[in-house]
Amino acid sequence: MATAVTSDTLATGAPFAERLELYRLRVDRMLLLHLPETTGSSTQLPAAMRYAVTNGGKRFRPVLAYATGKALGLSLDRVDVAACALEMMHAYSLVHDDLPAMDNDDLRRGKPTCHKAFDEATAILAGDALQALAFTILALNRDAGTSAAAKLRMVEILGVCSGADGMAAGQAIDLESVGRGLTLAELENMHNHKTGALIRASVLLPSAMADSVDAALMQRLDRYAGAVGLCFQIVDDILDVTADTETLGKTQGADMARNKPTYPALLGLEGARVRAQDMHEAAVAELEGLGADFDELRMLSSFVLERTY
């Protein structure tokens, strides 16, 4: 069983599912060390922040960061802060995406959304605080092997990938595209920002910490992550049509009900599956010629393509 793994060091031959579970358990443990305590607080803010972060999830972005770090020769403990910052930023985006002014969702990961469990104002503040905390822990990273210049670069990467040229831009495009017919290029531009930007940050943050990464390898990893990000979103769109609410942890068919542009709506289900396969193959192609250290990244791309939740 994956939960039987207690070591923070993964054996090369360990089953892939076991490796994924170890990474998930690790980031869950690390997140609790960084989130504010609820005891003694005079407001609901710390509780709402913890609720938003600890209510489940695939932890794909931290997992990708750990796998990238491992490929580049970094120990897991050196990647912990980046992994936590990525999950905090992702959680903030979900809290805000679920708000009545955005997607107006009632369910997230099978539980009431943050604004339903608390209230709208508290949810907004929880998202704001999680975003700020993500940058704070990157800036305060005490890893002796990470230079001040690398820390600054990591803060820059997360800011660019999350802001007006990244995830926030993608959400803006998404909101303004409801009811419109987008071309494939327009749809992929939206998801390269909304979903893909933070997934790209998941490989770029560990890369910024590794002295051995040259510009050519970082570009290959960036392109790998971009293709994986699109594959991830295509599969999300497919599951929104084919999976049930219990499996998804959110309302099935919500995107279709809102008349949002999706891959199945544009390409049909089979066309969307073909496009997902194309993105998986493009991702793996970027790792061609790289050694066995990069096998986890190859397997992660397969996992994204084949996932059922």
C-alpha cells in the first residue's frame, strides 16, 4: 500500500503510484507547517485558509515540482517550500474561481466551496492571504543551497505565472468567452494561461534552484510543462462530460451548463481525446535523450492522460 511508505527517500524501483502518494503526503505535511494556526485567532481567516488548502485535491503541481527537482538532482527537502507555494497559489485560485462573481460553484473536491463553508467575504480574504503567503514562504526560504538571486527569480516566476500574464489572464479570458465560439488556437491560448501557467511554474521553480540547469534544458522543461498543462485541461474537459459529480468532486457538466468553451464542445469527445494524446506525446518528446532521472516526468504525463478523476 502507498501509505506504508514512511521514508522521505524514494527507491528508484518503487511503483509509480507509491511515489505519487509519497509526494502528496509530504506536501500535505509541509503545508500544515506553513499555514497559520487557528488556535487563538480572533477571526475565521486562518480556519478558512486551512479549509481551502487541506480539503483534498490531486496535488498535481507539488508532485510535478518534486518530480522535476528529483530529475535535476535536488533533494526533496529543498523543493518543499516551492511545492507548498504552488499549492497555496492553486488553492487561492480555486477559492476565487468558485465565488459567485466568477463560476458560482457550490462544490469543490466533494465539499462545500470556501464561500459556502464560511461566507463570501471570508473566502475572498482567505484567497488573498494564501496568495500572499505563497510569496512570503518563497522569500523566506531558509534552504542554504538556494542563493538570494535564485529566491528572487522564484518569486518572479510565481508572480508572472499567476498574474496578468498568466493564470489571472486566463481566468479573465474564460469569463469573457462564455457563450462565444472560440477557435482551437483561442481555446488553447486561454488554457495556456489559466491552467498551464501554474503548471509551468511547477517545473520552473525547481529549475531555478538547480545550478546544473542551462537555458536549453529549462526551455525543454518549460515546453514539456506547457504540453502537460494542455493535456491536463483537455482531460478535465472530457471528465466534465463523462464522469459523475461524486467522482469529480465538483458539479458534473458545470462547464456545459454555463455554455463555456471546452475541448469536447469544439472537437467532440473523440477529437478531444486525440488532442490530449497529441499533447502527451509532445510533452514526452521534449524529454527525448534525457536519462532515467527524467522517467518520473514521463510517467506523470501518462498519468495526466489516463486519469479518471
